[in-house]
Amino acid sequence: MLSAQNTIAHLEGEALVLPESWSFRYDPAQVLVKIKVEADSTLSLIKVMDGKEELTSLIQEFLSRCKANLLSIPVSTDTELNVVIDLIQVPPSYITYMTHGKTGNLKDIEKWITEERKSLSFHQPSQDSVAANGFTSLKEPYRSGYFFYSRPRYDDYPNLYGFKLQNSLYSSSFFQNLTLGFFDFEEEIMELNGTEKYYPYQATLSDIEVGIGDYEHLFTKVALKKNNLFEYKDLYLSLDFLTQTGYWLEEDASRNALKLHLSVPIGKTNLKFSWLDQNSKLSMLNLRPEFWLPQNFIVKDHYNALYAGFNWIGPNLAILYEQNDIKSDKFIKNLHNEALHLQAWKDLQIQKVELALKYEHIISDYNYETGEPDYKDRAEMQFRWNHNPLKWDWKTELTDFQQVQVATDFSYSFNKFRFGAFACGNFNPVESSLWIPSIYSETDSLRNVQIREINNAGVYTSYSFKAPSYLTLSLGRRIVEDIYPEMETELKEKKELFYIKFVAELDKIWDKWEIKWQPALIWQNNYAGLFEEPEFEGCSYLNLFYHLPYNNALFAGFSLSGHSGYWNSDPSTFFVDSSSIVDLWAGVQISNRFEFQVTYKNLMDTSIYGVYPVPPSIYASVRWFFLN
């Protein structure tokens, strides 16, 4: 007979519902028992371990319906081990109200909370940096609370509700600040799309997070989600609020943001509304490098967007209006831009083939120039064929009936392996302006560096261990071209860059201990002479957990982000030295809904991507979920 005396497992997906007349109340609502795995994989009770013997008969009957595959750890026949069973001790009428009559949904809600807590945890990557192919580069930003910063990129603006956002003075970091924490990102072929992360349950979920630290660092984030609002099926409401202040990117920065999302089902149709409003006080370093000055300064920004979508049996329709006002004492005038996006799309499915068609028209107005061409029309066709173990994706974009972008990804799955090949290319691209009217002087112009990825192709393989562990490896070649003015001469630099990309999530459990490592690294050659192209770039998150009974845990870890040297594309064309930055943290998880963490930022007092984000400093944060 096997024994696992020192192991405490958890029964997942099921909970023991106590009778309505049960006179005992338990806090926490759990019971610790010793069980045996029978030959038919059912579970039998050996002993109640924590003094709740009055539950014995209920537990015996409950375990007779449970199978060994519900346990949180793998076990074999005749194993004896200690198991935590969750108890539901509210009246059945309340359970029905909360979960539409399905008691199992309470466990589903807890799983949803777990995923949400991990998705924005400060001790894990803020977004999934693991891509199975090479279309998307590493994009994990360095963060402090809900301030984000990453290497300025020319290809990293996210979509919002399927719309391409208008050109801007800002680099990718501004859009990370705008969207991370408010939107759920779907990694699609050639793009990253920000959408609403729907909470599918009727019980109201509140998510409150507060942080405080050195250098006047303070933030509060509140999220509220409710489905079946007013007991109207699938009427959905979410509300997000964020305020943050503190030293960031060499300036005293602040953010105040509010997002409201409403989804209204009407028969077989659906109306969606979303409103986003953000006021920010930002460092100049959030601008694209072309707009940097030798001395840092403050930019005041007000961004708002209004989205409406209508889904029905015909072509789906959507509209996005965005407006941005930018002010600074350094500018010769207040900058303003606005854009109205109109979109129609339709998703079709014929057996194993999915076809998506989309058309978008944009009407925009600026009182300044970015140097980048503004598109007016964009058509898109995406084809997906999924015939296990084969999968094929194809996407074509046509911009202003001139520029064509094509991408394809073909893969084959075999047991725990996946093998694939991918390619994308840009044809007949619209040229950027090499000189931009200055926003600082009526008589000057600013140099604009046009950085273009002409094509990208390669192969990849991935291997899945026991969930959630996996690793992927991509080998590919990119052709990148830089075009920029030097005095009255136009200079061009075009190179082939061969690269290797490695990303993984490795999770191992020993008894009560768990270690999780999430590395991501990209290396490329032949980068000399190009702007914004380091040889190495990567990040690594390592966490050690000590799991306690009743879903409690202690954890500690560190993150390391870094890069090799590269040339920045700002007007001074300075060389950004190799650098890395380290954060340390430790914390406690109490049940599934509460987490407290202390973080030491920038341990080695270094910079990252040529900027100094924050001095060595201590921060504390707490996150608490409430289910009403």
C-alpha cells in the first residue's frame, strides 16, 4: 500500500454542500481528511483529521461520488493521503441565486479568480510573453505598480477591440500604460488585440488592489464585474478604476483612468458599449525617441475612447472614437488629434474551416505631424483550418488599396510536441516622412527614422510537460530596413537578421514546495548599423512557493530583465549600453482571494533601455477579491 502522509492534496472542482439545517459553521470553510484511493479510482474516508467528526457521514457519502482525477496531485491505486475538501455552508436558495442553480459553479468562480489574480500579479509577467511562433517579439515591460516601460518599438502598437489605433507621438510604453490592467490580450497572427475579459457568473465580483512605497509611490485599482445584471440573462457590466502617483522615468508621474463596459443581449443580437478615459502626467521618455530632447520634461495627456459594437446574423458593425490632447510647457502649442473608426466584419465557419472578413475606414484629424502615414481604408481576410493534428492560419491585410501584408503559420502536433513554420511579408509599403515639423519650434524640423520589417520567416517547435509547463524554440530570419536623413542625404541600411527565440514556463512541485520559472530570451546576429536592435534581450521570473493548508501559501522570488547595447533612434543617436535590472519580492497568499506582497525594486540601482525607471526602493501591495 502506498502512502503520502506528508502530502496535502486538494479536491478540485467539487465541494461538500452542507444541509440547510446544519447547525455547525466553519471558518475556514474546509475540512482536512485522510482518504484512500480504491481500485476503481473512487475515494474512501479513513479519518477526519481536524476534529470535525460530525461531518463523517456526509463526507463518506460525498467521497463515494468522487474520483481520483479530482485530486490536485497525481496518485495511484491504494494510495493514502491527506486531502482538503471545501465546504459550502450557505442556504441552497442563495447558492441558486449565485450560480444559477449549479453548485459546481462556485468552484468555477474560484478558478476564474485564481486566473485573474495570477494574470496581473506583480511577481509574474504582466502578459504572456510566450508565443509559439516568431511573429511577435518579446514585449514584457518593466513595471512599478501600473506604470510600465519597455524598449520603444516600431511594430508594437496593440489593437483595441479589433481596431488599429491611430498614429501617435507616443512609443509602445504609452499604450501599455493605457491598456494593461484594463484589457485582456489575445495574441493573434501578426497582432495583439485588446478585448474585454468577460466574467461569466452572476455573483458580483469586486477586485481591490492598493500599493504604497518609497518616492511617494501610491496606487489604488478597483474592478467590479457582474453578469446577469438585474437578473437579465447575459446582461453584463464591468467597471475599472485606477489612480497612481509616484516617481517614474525620472519624473513625478501620475495616472487616473476609468473604464466602463456594458454588453446588452437583445434576442439573437448583442450590443456592446465601452468607454475609456485616462488623464496622465508622464515623462518625456514615453514619447517616440524622435521627439526626445536632451533634458527630460513632463507631458500632460488626456486620452478618451468610446466603442460601440453590434453583433447580429448579418455583418457585425462597430465604431471607435478616440481623442487625445497633449500638453507641455516645451510645446509651441497644445497638441490634439482625434479619429473615428468604422468597421464591419463577419466570421464564417464551414466544417473545420474558419473565415473572417473585415473592413475598416478611418477619419482622422491632427494639428501636428507624426511622420507616419495615416491609413484611411483597411481590409483584412483571415483563413483558419484546424484538422487535428494539422493547423493552418493565413492572413492578408490591404491598406489604402496599396500596401499588402501577408502572414501564414502552419503547424503539426504530435503527442506533446508541436512543429511549425511561419512567414510574413510587407509589400509596396507607404513611405514615411523623413523630416517632421518640430513641436518645439516654428522654424525647425525633427529627424524621423523609418524602421521597417520587410519580412520574417522561420520554424518553431514546442513541447508541453505536465500543465502548465511548456517550452518553445523559434529559429528565423528577419529583413529589416532603416531609412533616415543625414544632413541633405537619405541613408538606408538593410540587413538580414537571423535569430533564436526561447520562451518557457517550467513548474515543479515537491510535496509542499513549488518552483516556477518563466524565462524568455531572443538572440540575433548582423544587427550592427541598425537602430533599436539589440543582440540579446530577455527577462526571467523565478518564484518559490511553500503551500500551506486551506489554499494558503508563502512565496518569494525575483525577476531579471536585460538587454545588450544598441543604438537609439532619438535625435542625438546615442548608444544605449548593455544593462539589466533586478527586483526581489516576498509575500503571503491567504485563501484564494487575498494576497500581500513586499517588493524591493531595482536592487542593483541600474537603468533599463537607456532610462532610469526608479531608484532602489521598497513597495508593499495588497490585493483582495470579494464575492457578493
